[in-house]
Amino acid sequence: MSALTDVEAVIVAGGRATRMGGVDKPALAVGGRRLLDTALASVTGCARITVVGPRRDDLDPAIIQVQEHPAGAGPVAALAAASPVADVVVTLAADLPFVTAATVATLIAALDADLSADAAFAVDDEGRTQYLLAVWRGPALSARLAHLGEEVADRPMKALLPDRYASVTVTGTADCDTPADLHRARVAHAPGRVASGPDDARSLVRQALLPLDARRIPVGAAEGATLAAPLVAEAALPPLPTSAMDGYAVAGDGPWALRPEVRRAGDPAVFTLADGEAVRIATGAHLPAGATAAVRDEFVRVDNGVVHRLPECPVRDDTRRRGEDWDAGFVLAESGETVTPAVLSAALSGEVAEIDVRGPLRVHLVISGDEIVRHGPLLEGRTRDSLGPVLPRFVRWCGAEPVGETLLHDSPGGFEALFAGTQDVDVLVIVGATGGGAADQLRGALDRAGAHIVVERVRCKPGGSQVAAVLPDGRAVLGLPGNPVAALSTLLVMLPAVVDGRTGRTPPSRLVGPLANASEVEGDRTRLLPARQREDGQWLCDNAIRTAHLAGLIGRTAIALVPPRCSDGDVVELLPLPR
């Protein structure tokens, strides 16, 4: 068998991923690592490794990085850009979650066994040849690429097919070409894991979710969504030279003869100032033709119809020039920015009528448990639903939109019916049923539904029993503990991460502050505790709180995330509470 030290590997890591919403597919995580890292692990030991695609600064400097031209021009263009030089060349894509070094070794052995073959191609378990997962004799691959000349963009791999080749059935051929492929790979690769803390749990959730399809909507309907493309001004601001102050539009150096017209904002009248003339102008009015400046009232005097600049005042032009704020084509906000009122206003100022967005996420809320009562008398053994009525406010606070709710009884098949009846939403937030009790059926229902369990539990208190999952159709499921304080604290941690993952939102900057009594409240795992700020700017946490109701949040402004071994004065993350 050819030694890997004589083998070159080319990993195709570009592509448009159109069937997955244009995501960076090689960066998607399966089994706890990126698809690109799985591909790299399968060719460890090769003398030369080239990754073709967008540059990635975190790769080993020994790995060669090139880009096909144009970007996304397909695997043949990628191989041409790599310009392999070795006698034996491994080719593969960076979307193979099951490829291993054994897969590559089998292909090399097949090529070694057939001296007449120019290449050995992988065959999947259904008998289909996978032309990109292959091992080539280097000179033969170079000859085939040279034969195509400049015509390599968007060519199928079969365009390189040599006259003589071997084929061999190997493992690891399944790729991730669609969201369903990715889901199956994640379910097959590993069960959900216990997250080491809230940060780990949020990271896992962001990595596990695919973004929603982008949609173009009117600007006025976009508040709360996330920009799916940069927001670009369609027109300059100001569109014309305008006066920044009440005063006079003037032509030349002055003094100026005052014309009888008054220029007001929005005035459509057309006239031209001659040199030495002035006209009264209001703030925001555009300057008439011929005007060379705008002079504010405070800097002039008017005598007998002549405008004079006051000698003690500076010579200053109070004109806002066309494009002073921005020209057409200026990027007002980057992709991933939340569409806030400020973003909406900027879009309108830039004459943008429609924008490309994802979200807001549609959330269906579920309060589970036979004991929960929202309306009517509270019978013995029942519990008043004190969380459900306020939960929508917290969901909106996290950047999502509640669109429905269910009070779910502890009945066989209840969750199956819930999953089947809520296919028009993006997220299911379920309170209760996450523990291991006889009535806690969520985890079993997720398994039966073929869900990918992203987070099995989290090392935090409260909220350790939470679960995060992805259903086969892409819907996210957040299972929260049943106690109100635990449920809301967990929601504030996890739902924003779901919003980030499904909309492509850039995670907002975290609020942090020094915790004065950290040594009193820290434990062996991250604690989620109500906090208030003192006048000196330090924060204080409550060490003991009853979790069965929200009374302990009265007078508190945040939930503090207190990590283990935290000392007094250490800076901790703070999750603001709705006011």
C-alpha cells in the first residue's frame, strides 16, 4: 500500500450549500466536531493537504488553502485550483460525517491492487459511485484537468472520468447535502451530551441549528427579525443639499440682496439665486439652484432688504451636503443584525422598501402536567398556573414571537400529538416533563420522534434537567424544568441561543458586572440566581430562593450566572429581566 507520506489530499470545502440555506457547510458540527475537521482527520499523515474554499484562519499553517475561481464553481474547479503534484492524490468533500482514515486506506489499497487503473472511486452501500471520494494517480488527474483547460467551472466530476478506473465499496460515503441528511447524521453519530455549563449548552445549540430560509418583506413588517443580508442604502442622505439651520440660502460672498421668496422644507418651487442674492430658508429645506451656502439667523442682520454677515461671527456654511451622511450603496447594517427600531428608521432614511430577513422565530408554548390549573377553583392537589400567563412576555424579551400555547396533560401520546399539530412553528418551548419521573414523558417522545438530542442536561442549578433537541423537520425543542424560577432562568439562557442559530443573528454583547457576594453564593456548578445592583455598581445575588413562584424576582433586575470558584468582586454574566 502507498505510504501516506507519499500521498497528497485535496479537500473540497467551498460550494454554495443552496439546499441548506447557504450555510458554511464544512463548519457544521456533527458528533462534536466540524465536518471539515472530520475530513482532515481522515487524511492525517498525508504529505501535503490542500483545503479549497474560503480561507479559515484556525487551520494548521501547514495546510495549504486556496480558493476556486469563481468561488462556488464546483468540485472540478476546486481540484484545478489545488494543482496537486504528488504521485497519489486523495480527493474528498468536507461534508462527509462518517469518513475515516479507514475509508481512505481502502481506496488507496484498491488503487494499489489495480496497476492499470488511473483512479479508485468509492461506491456507497446502494451501489452508487461517489466520484469525488476517490484516490487518483497524480499524473492522470493532472492530465484530465489539463484536458478540460479553462472550462472547469460548474463541471460534474464525471467530466474527469478516466478510461481505466477501479471502484470499491467503502464506509463513510454518506454526505450532508440537505437538512434531513444533517439531522440523520447527528442522530446517528452520538446521543445528546451533558453540557458543562450554560456557555457550553448555548454553543451546542447554536451549532446544531440550521438557519431559516431568508425572505424578503416590507421594511415596516420586519421589526424583531434578523437581517439575512447587509442593509444597503438605496439613496444618498441627504438626497439634496439642505439647510441645517433656519437662516438664509446665499449665493456668493455677500452682502446679499434678499429675494421675496421663503424656502420651506418640502417646497417644490424652482428658482435660481444669482450671485449676490439670498432667500429666507427653513431648517431641512433644500437649497435653491445657485446657492453656495446656508447662513444661520444668528450670524446675519437684515437692513433694507440686504443681508449682511455680522463681522464678529465666523464664516460658516450650515449646509448639509448631498450624501453627507451616506451615499447610495452604503452599508447601514451588517447581516446578522437584529431589526431594531433604529435599523428600521435607517432603512427608511436610506429609501429601502424591502429587506431580506430571517425570523422572528415563531414559538409555541407548552405548560405540561395534569396538576396545572389556569382558570377556575384550585382543587386539592392542583397547582395554579402562575407561569403560563407571563411566559409570552419573556419569550418576546428573548427576541422571539409567541404564536400559540398548549396546556398539555400527562397522557400517552400527548407529545406525539403536540409535535404533529405544531408543524407551522419554529420552536417548541415546553415547561415540565424533563425529569425522570413517571409522568415525565418528553425525552421518550423525542426519541420516538427521531429527534437529535443536542443537550441532555446542563451542569447548572437550577435548570440542570433541561433538554434541547431538534426534530427531523428542523424545529427546535427547549424542555425547561417545571418550577417557574428554574424555567424562566433557563429560558433566558437558552432561547436567545436558539434565535441566534435559526436566524443567523450575531449574538449580542453580554451584560456583565462585578458580584460583591460571589463567595457566599458560588457552588460546585454554575448557579442561576436573582440579582440586584447596589448604588456602588456592585451586584448582589440571593443565596436562597423559592423556585415554585416568581415572588423572589420582585425587586431584582437580572439573573446572574455564577460559575464555580467565583470570588467576591469577580465579573459575572447578567441576564436582564423584563421590566
